[in-house]
Amino acid sequence: MSKLVVDLEKAPECLHQGLREIAKSAPVDFTGKGFEASFVKKREGLCVRKTGAKSAEIAFGAVNDAFRGICLALSEEFQTGKTPEICEFRRIPKTYVMLDASRNGVLSPESVGEWLRFMALAGVNGFMLYTEDTYEVAGEPLFGYMRGTYTKKELSVLDSIADSLGIEMIPCIQTLAHLQRVLQYGQYDKIKDTASVMMCEEPETIRFVEKMLSEASSPYKSKRIHIGMDEAWDLGRGNYLSKKGFKPPFEMMTTHLRKVLAVTKKLKLKPMMWSDMFFRALSATGDYYDTKVKFSKEIIGQVPKDVDLVYWDYYHSDTSFHDTMIEMHKKLSGTPVFAPGIRTWNRFWTDYETSMGTIAPGLQSCISKGIREIVITIWGDDGTECDYFSSWPMIQYASDIVFNGKPDIARTRRNLAAGAGIEMDDWLEGGKIDTPPGNSNHANISKTLLWDDPMLGLWQPQKNGKKLNPFYSKLAARLKKLSRKKSNSRLLLPSLLANVLSIKADFPEILQQAYLDNDREKLLEIHRKTLPDLTRRVKALNKCHRKLWLRNYKPFGWEVLERRYGGLLGVLDNLDDRLSQFLSGKTERIQELEVKKQKIQDTPNDQMAHANAVRLCSTGHMNH
């Protein structure tokens, strides 16, 4: 691939700052020899045309289109002349990427800059950082305390970078629930209903909400804002119930929302919010995806019309289901915003297959139903163990659908290589840490097997009799080889995880069987060889993960994962000591190895279980 040479003086002025920014990541230069690119403004859309053997014209409608045009012009297919003209247009006008910055992992400003440059080349024109409490609020020193809070200056600088790339950066916060990290402190008791939900109908609560909204929106040029309001499961069930008695959740929700919207109106903000609580409150089963819910005129009248509802769906792969849900949203409150999910939560690497299987039908439904805004979500549930950068192939995949109307994996491979220097198939290999034989549902089995205490072996029955060490041994070898490529250094994390699991995946079962058989020779081998080897591999994974974290994120939050590694190493040391005591005759039993293993989750033989919290991976106790 030849570098792109741009004459900055001849380029439209609206691109100057963005071009300088893009040159930090992409092979774009303003002097020297290479593939020459010129820019011309047009009314709408994007067209990249060859004007000579080593030159091209990028005709663009919006600023962000021009940067996607750079990606297309850098593609091997275009530069070799296989496709001398590429014309595209957005089927969905606004594509946001929402990145979780509230579950330990807070991307450093430098990393956010990398993301913005990549997204511009992919054609993403909106971005939001999901910040429950990780943004600066003046006069609230415990708001986001020791959590890697973004300062207003950091966000303002990032907003300017985004703007230069044609990306609308907006705040994304919470104004009702998901605030347990704030409400844990005594100074917020007056506005606390439950551990995670604020007290509705309290004047002090609304004053605090106004402060959050004002502070969160101040660093941004945009007046768009995401106000959250999702998953207030126990709304009105805590201090509110004790003080004021029971009130229907739907009534509480709409009353609080109207007060929040009065604040957004005062601040001249244009809000959006998650829609699930409306649907759950009206469903007889409390299900978000209950398509039998009926909306009466009275109910419809209670839902404010000055907020856009965001329909999030990370699970359904049926276009007709999305069609139904979109139509239900339209009946309730007008055309919704749609939010698909890239499967990054509760795992170490992106699950590409599941992500593609849900994103494509969702976006195709959006295109047919006239949806104008989407929010591609990237979550870090349970500590952000995943390398968020592993989601880039899926961002490219989704954006390519937006521009072309349908999925085309070959196109995405080309564009990803051109815009990010990533060989997609190599990174897809990283996702195979959760696709061993017998895991057709892509449960996060690599996570559960990593943290599983080998003396307890809680997750061994969930393998349904499958032997997984050989699978992980072969995968580790492939990933190690791939990680040596310049663009694949991030694959070292799944490589070392697979290396650990090539011993540990079946280890608890092997250990227990040797104990029950009183195979002292095997137990001695475990004590002298297997455990030291496993410990070395865990330490190598720990160091790699720590280094990657400090490359990606602010340092705050790593202490949570460091404790997990420390706990695992402690568990292995405990096992080593217990085996030594048993083999030397100083103790007669290892009681944990005498317990018959039971399935924690009842799953079919071709599926494995999923854990939403690391605690479930490692202990049957509630507190540890």
C-alpha cells in the first residue's frame, strides 16, 4: 500500500486540522512521493475516483465522508486499479460509537485520540464515552474519586479533535440509576433510594441532576446528550418505599423523567435515553423484548416526546424481530435511535461471530425502517478484562453496512487493512478463545476457566465432558505466531490466555481424578511440574495484561484486575502447599477434592455456561 500524499494548501480548509490529525495514524503525508489525493466538496455522499495511475480525487459531502474516502483510497483494491471508482452514501445519517468508561477501564486521552482517528477513517461520525461518574463535577470531590475521571480540559481537547474529523462527540451519563459508585459515599445519602438508584421526587435529587447535566455537557460543542435512565430495577423499593410508600414504577419513571427533561430544556440540550424501563414496566413479565405489550392512548400520552428513545438490542439475529420492536417504539414515542452491541463484555477478546450475527440484521432493519441514528455500544461489564481495541473490526463492519446497505466481509477486510493496518482474519483468530468444541453459544468459557479455583473446579461440569487442553494448546501456538506481526501485538493477550488454558482448562478435573484414584505419582507430577509451569504462565499473562492496560487506559481500575491475578496466584500457591502436606503425610485429606461436581447452569450438550461476574467463576460464597 502506497502512502497518500495530500497538498494541504489545495485541500478545502475544513479538512486541514483533521488531515494533520489523521496523519498521526494513517500513511498520509503532505510532501514527498506517493499516491496523490485531491479533495472536492460535493452536496452529499462520497466518491473516490482514479484520476491517473498514481492519483485520485475524493469527492465528499460531509467532513467525515472525506476521511472515509482516505481509507478507500488507501485500499489495495483501489490503488491497484481493480476498482477505479468507489461511490457510497450513508443509509443511516448518524453513527455513534459508545464506549464504556465506567467499569474500571477509562481510556487514556491518547487512546481516545487513536479511536477518533480510526473511526474517522471508518466513516463513524459520532462518539460518546459512557461515564456514570468518570467526568469532572465541580465541588464534588467524591464524584468519580480514584476512578480515572476525565477532566473538562481533557474532554474539551478530545471534542476539538473529534470536530476536526467530522465526528460529533457528545456526553453520555446517568440521571437515575447505575450510580452505585457515587451513592456508596455517605454524603449522598439524602439522594439515595437504593444502592444504585437515586431518590425520586426529592428536590435535592433534581438539583444534583442539574449539576451533573450542566457539568457533563460543558466541555462539548454539541447540545446532544444521552441521559441514560436504564435498568432502575429496584426503583422506589428502598428509602423511597420506607418514607413515601409504594408507587408504580412507570409512574415514578415518567415523573422523574419530566423533571430531568425540564432541566435539559433549561440547558438547551437535546436528550436521548434508553427505552427498556418503559417496556419492562409495561410488560407482564418485566421483559424488555415483550412484543405483546400494548400501549394505550393514556400510556402513550405519559411518555414525553422531547426525548429520543434508544432501543438497545445485543441479542436478536432476526430482522423481523427488530422490525416489530422498531414499530412498537414508533407507536410509543416516535422513531427511535437503535443501539446494537459489539460483544466485548465479560470476556478477554471480542466475540466477532455473535457480534456480526446480531449487528447485521439490526442495521438492515434500521435501513428499511428509516432509522436516522444508531449507537454502536461497547461495554466492559465486570471489570473491562477485554481489550477494547479488539472491537475495531466490528466497528468497521457496522460502518461498512451503513455505507453500503448490506454486510460484505470481503469489503470490511479491505477497509480494515487500509484504515487500521489490521489483517481481520488474524484478529478473528483471537476471538476463538471462546469457541472450543462444545461451546456453540460462545459463552465466555475462557474467562470462567481462567479464574476457576482448581480445587473447587466449579466450571468443570459445564464443559459437558469435553477435553479442552488440546484445543487451547493449538490455539496458543497459532496466536503466538500471529502476534509477532507488527500489526498484531495485541494478540499476545489471547495468546498467553490460551497458553494458560492449555494446562488449566482440564486441570481441576485431572487433579480431582488423581486424588480420588490415590494416584500419588500423578499428584507428585502435578506438585513438582504442572503447578510451577502453570504459575509461570499465569504470571506471564498477568504482566502482559498489565502492560496492555497501561497502554490503553488510565491506571485507575487496574487494581481490580491485579487483585484477580493475585488471587489466582494465591489459589495456586495454596494448592501447592496443600498437595505438599498431603503427599508428605502431614494431612490425610483434601476435602475440596472429595466433593462430587454439580452443574451450576443447565445447558445443552453443545453449549457451555456463561458467568456475569468473576465471583461466580471462583467460589460458591457470596463474599470473598
